[in-house]
Amino acid sequence: MIVAPEDAATPPTASVSSSRGTGSVLLVAGLIGAAAALVLLVEKIALLAKPDYLPSCSIDAVLSCGSIMRTAQSEVLGFPNPIIGLATFPVVAAVGALLLARTPLPAWCWLALQGGVAAAVAFVGWLIIQSVAVIGALCPYCMVVWAATIAVFWFVTAENLERGHLVAGPPGRLVARHPGAATVVSYVVVLAVVVASFPTWFAGLIGL
């Protein structure tokens, strides 16, 4: 449930330390996500120009960006998915920089960011399912984008909970206090899904 506070600036409940921590995560994740999206777009353009091109992230039968880039899932909106990342991750990084500079952001900005990251993490969840259950391949650069998006989602959500823009019960308060733990748990869940989907490949990867 979203609550629009009377004060559109930073409420007293939001601590400077938590905001700066969120700012650091958003800045780093935004820059990493943008870099990964740029590499993916360059690889996609090269593949479009030369159908037999082997992307640098195509390592084996499972770690195969080429397999994913040739599917409809790689162009959900009619253009390469990395373009979405190139348009949005710099915004995330900019917000992170503003937080590190202790620039107050209005409530509408936080709520808009929350809507964006919620849509992004839902999209990433769908892409993960498509990769492991439908396409049967993984893209290393895509996984970097997944990791960046998940971290941004939890830290933005925690910030909104801390500021009173979102109202939730005990689970929400737990997330507000420990967004890093929520991020790590999400990574473990994704890793478990990958291992369960490619058990033989993963066993070979660790030498079993």
C-alpha cells in the first residue's frame, strides 16, 4: 500500500546514513547495469549485422548469449531489450549520485522510482524463467543486469519503507532494516533455480 506523505521532501524517519548507503548501491548498480546493457547491445548489433557472429559471452552450450539473442524474448517491445537498460540504468545511477550528495528528493520521485524498479524486477523475473525453462541457456551479461536490478529493487523498497512512502507489516520493516540481506537471499534463490535447471552443467562447473 502506498501512502503519499504530507511532506514531499525527505521525512524525518529517513536517516542520512541509510540514504547514503542506498545512494552507493544505486550509483554502483546503475553504472554496472548500464555497462552490461551497452555490451549486450553492441553484441546484438554485431549479431544482426552478421548472423553467424559468435558473441563474446557465448562460452558453452549453457552460457550462450547467442542462443538468447536470437529469440523473440530478447526483443519484447520490438527492439533489443538492452536499450531499456541503457535508458533506465543511468537514471538509477543519477539518483544514487544525488543521494550521495545529500540532495533531498520529493515523495513523487521516490514513488515513481519504486514503480519503475518494481516493473524492472518483474521483467527480470520473467526473463529468468524464459532463460532457464524455455530457452535453456544463460547469458552472463544478462545475469549481471539481473543482479543489478535485484539490488536496486530491494534498496529502493527499503528506502521507501524507511521514509514512510510504503506501509507494510513486520516483513516490510525487516526489509527496511536489512535490504542487503534481502538482496543476498534473492541471489541465492536465483542461483538455486539455475542449479536446479542445469544440474549436470553446474556439477561439471565445480568439478563434480
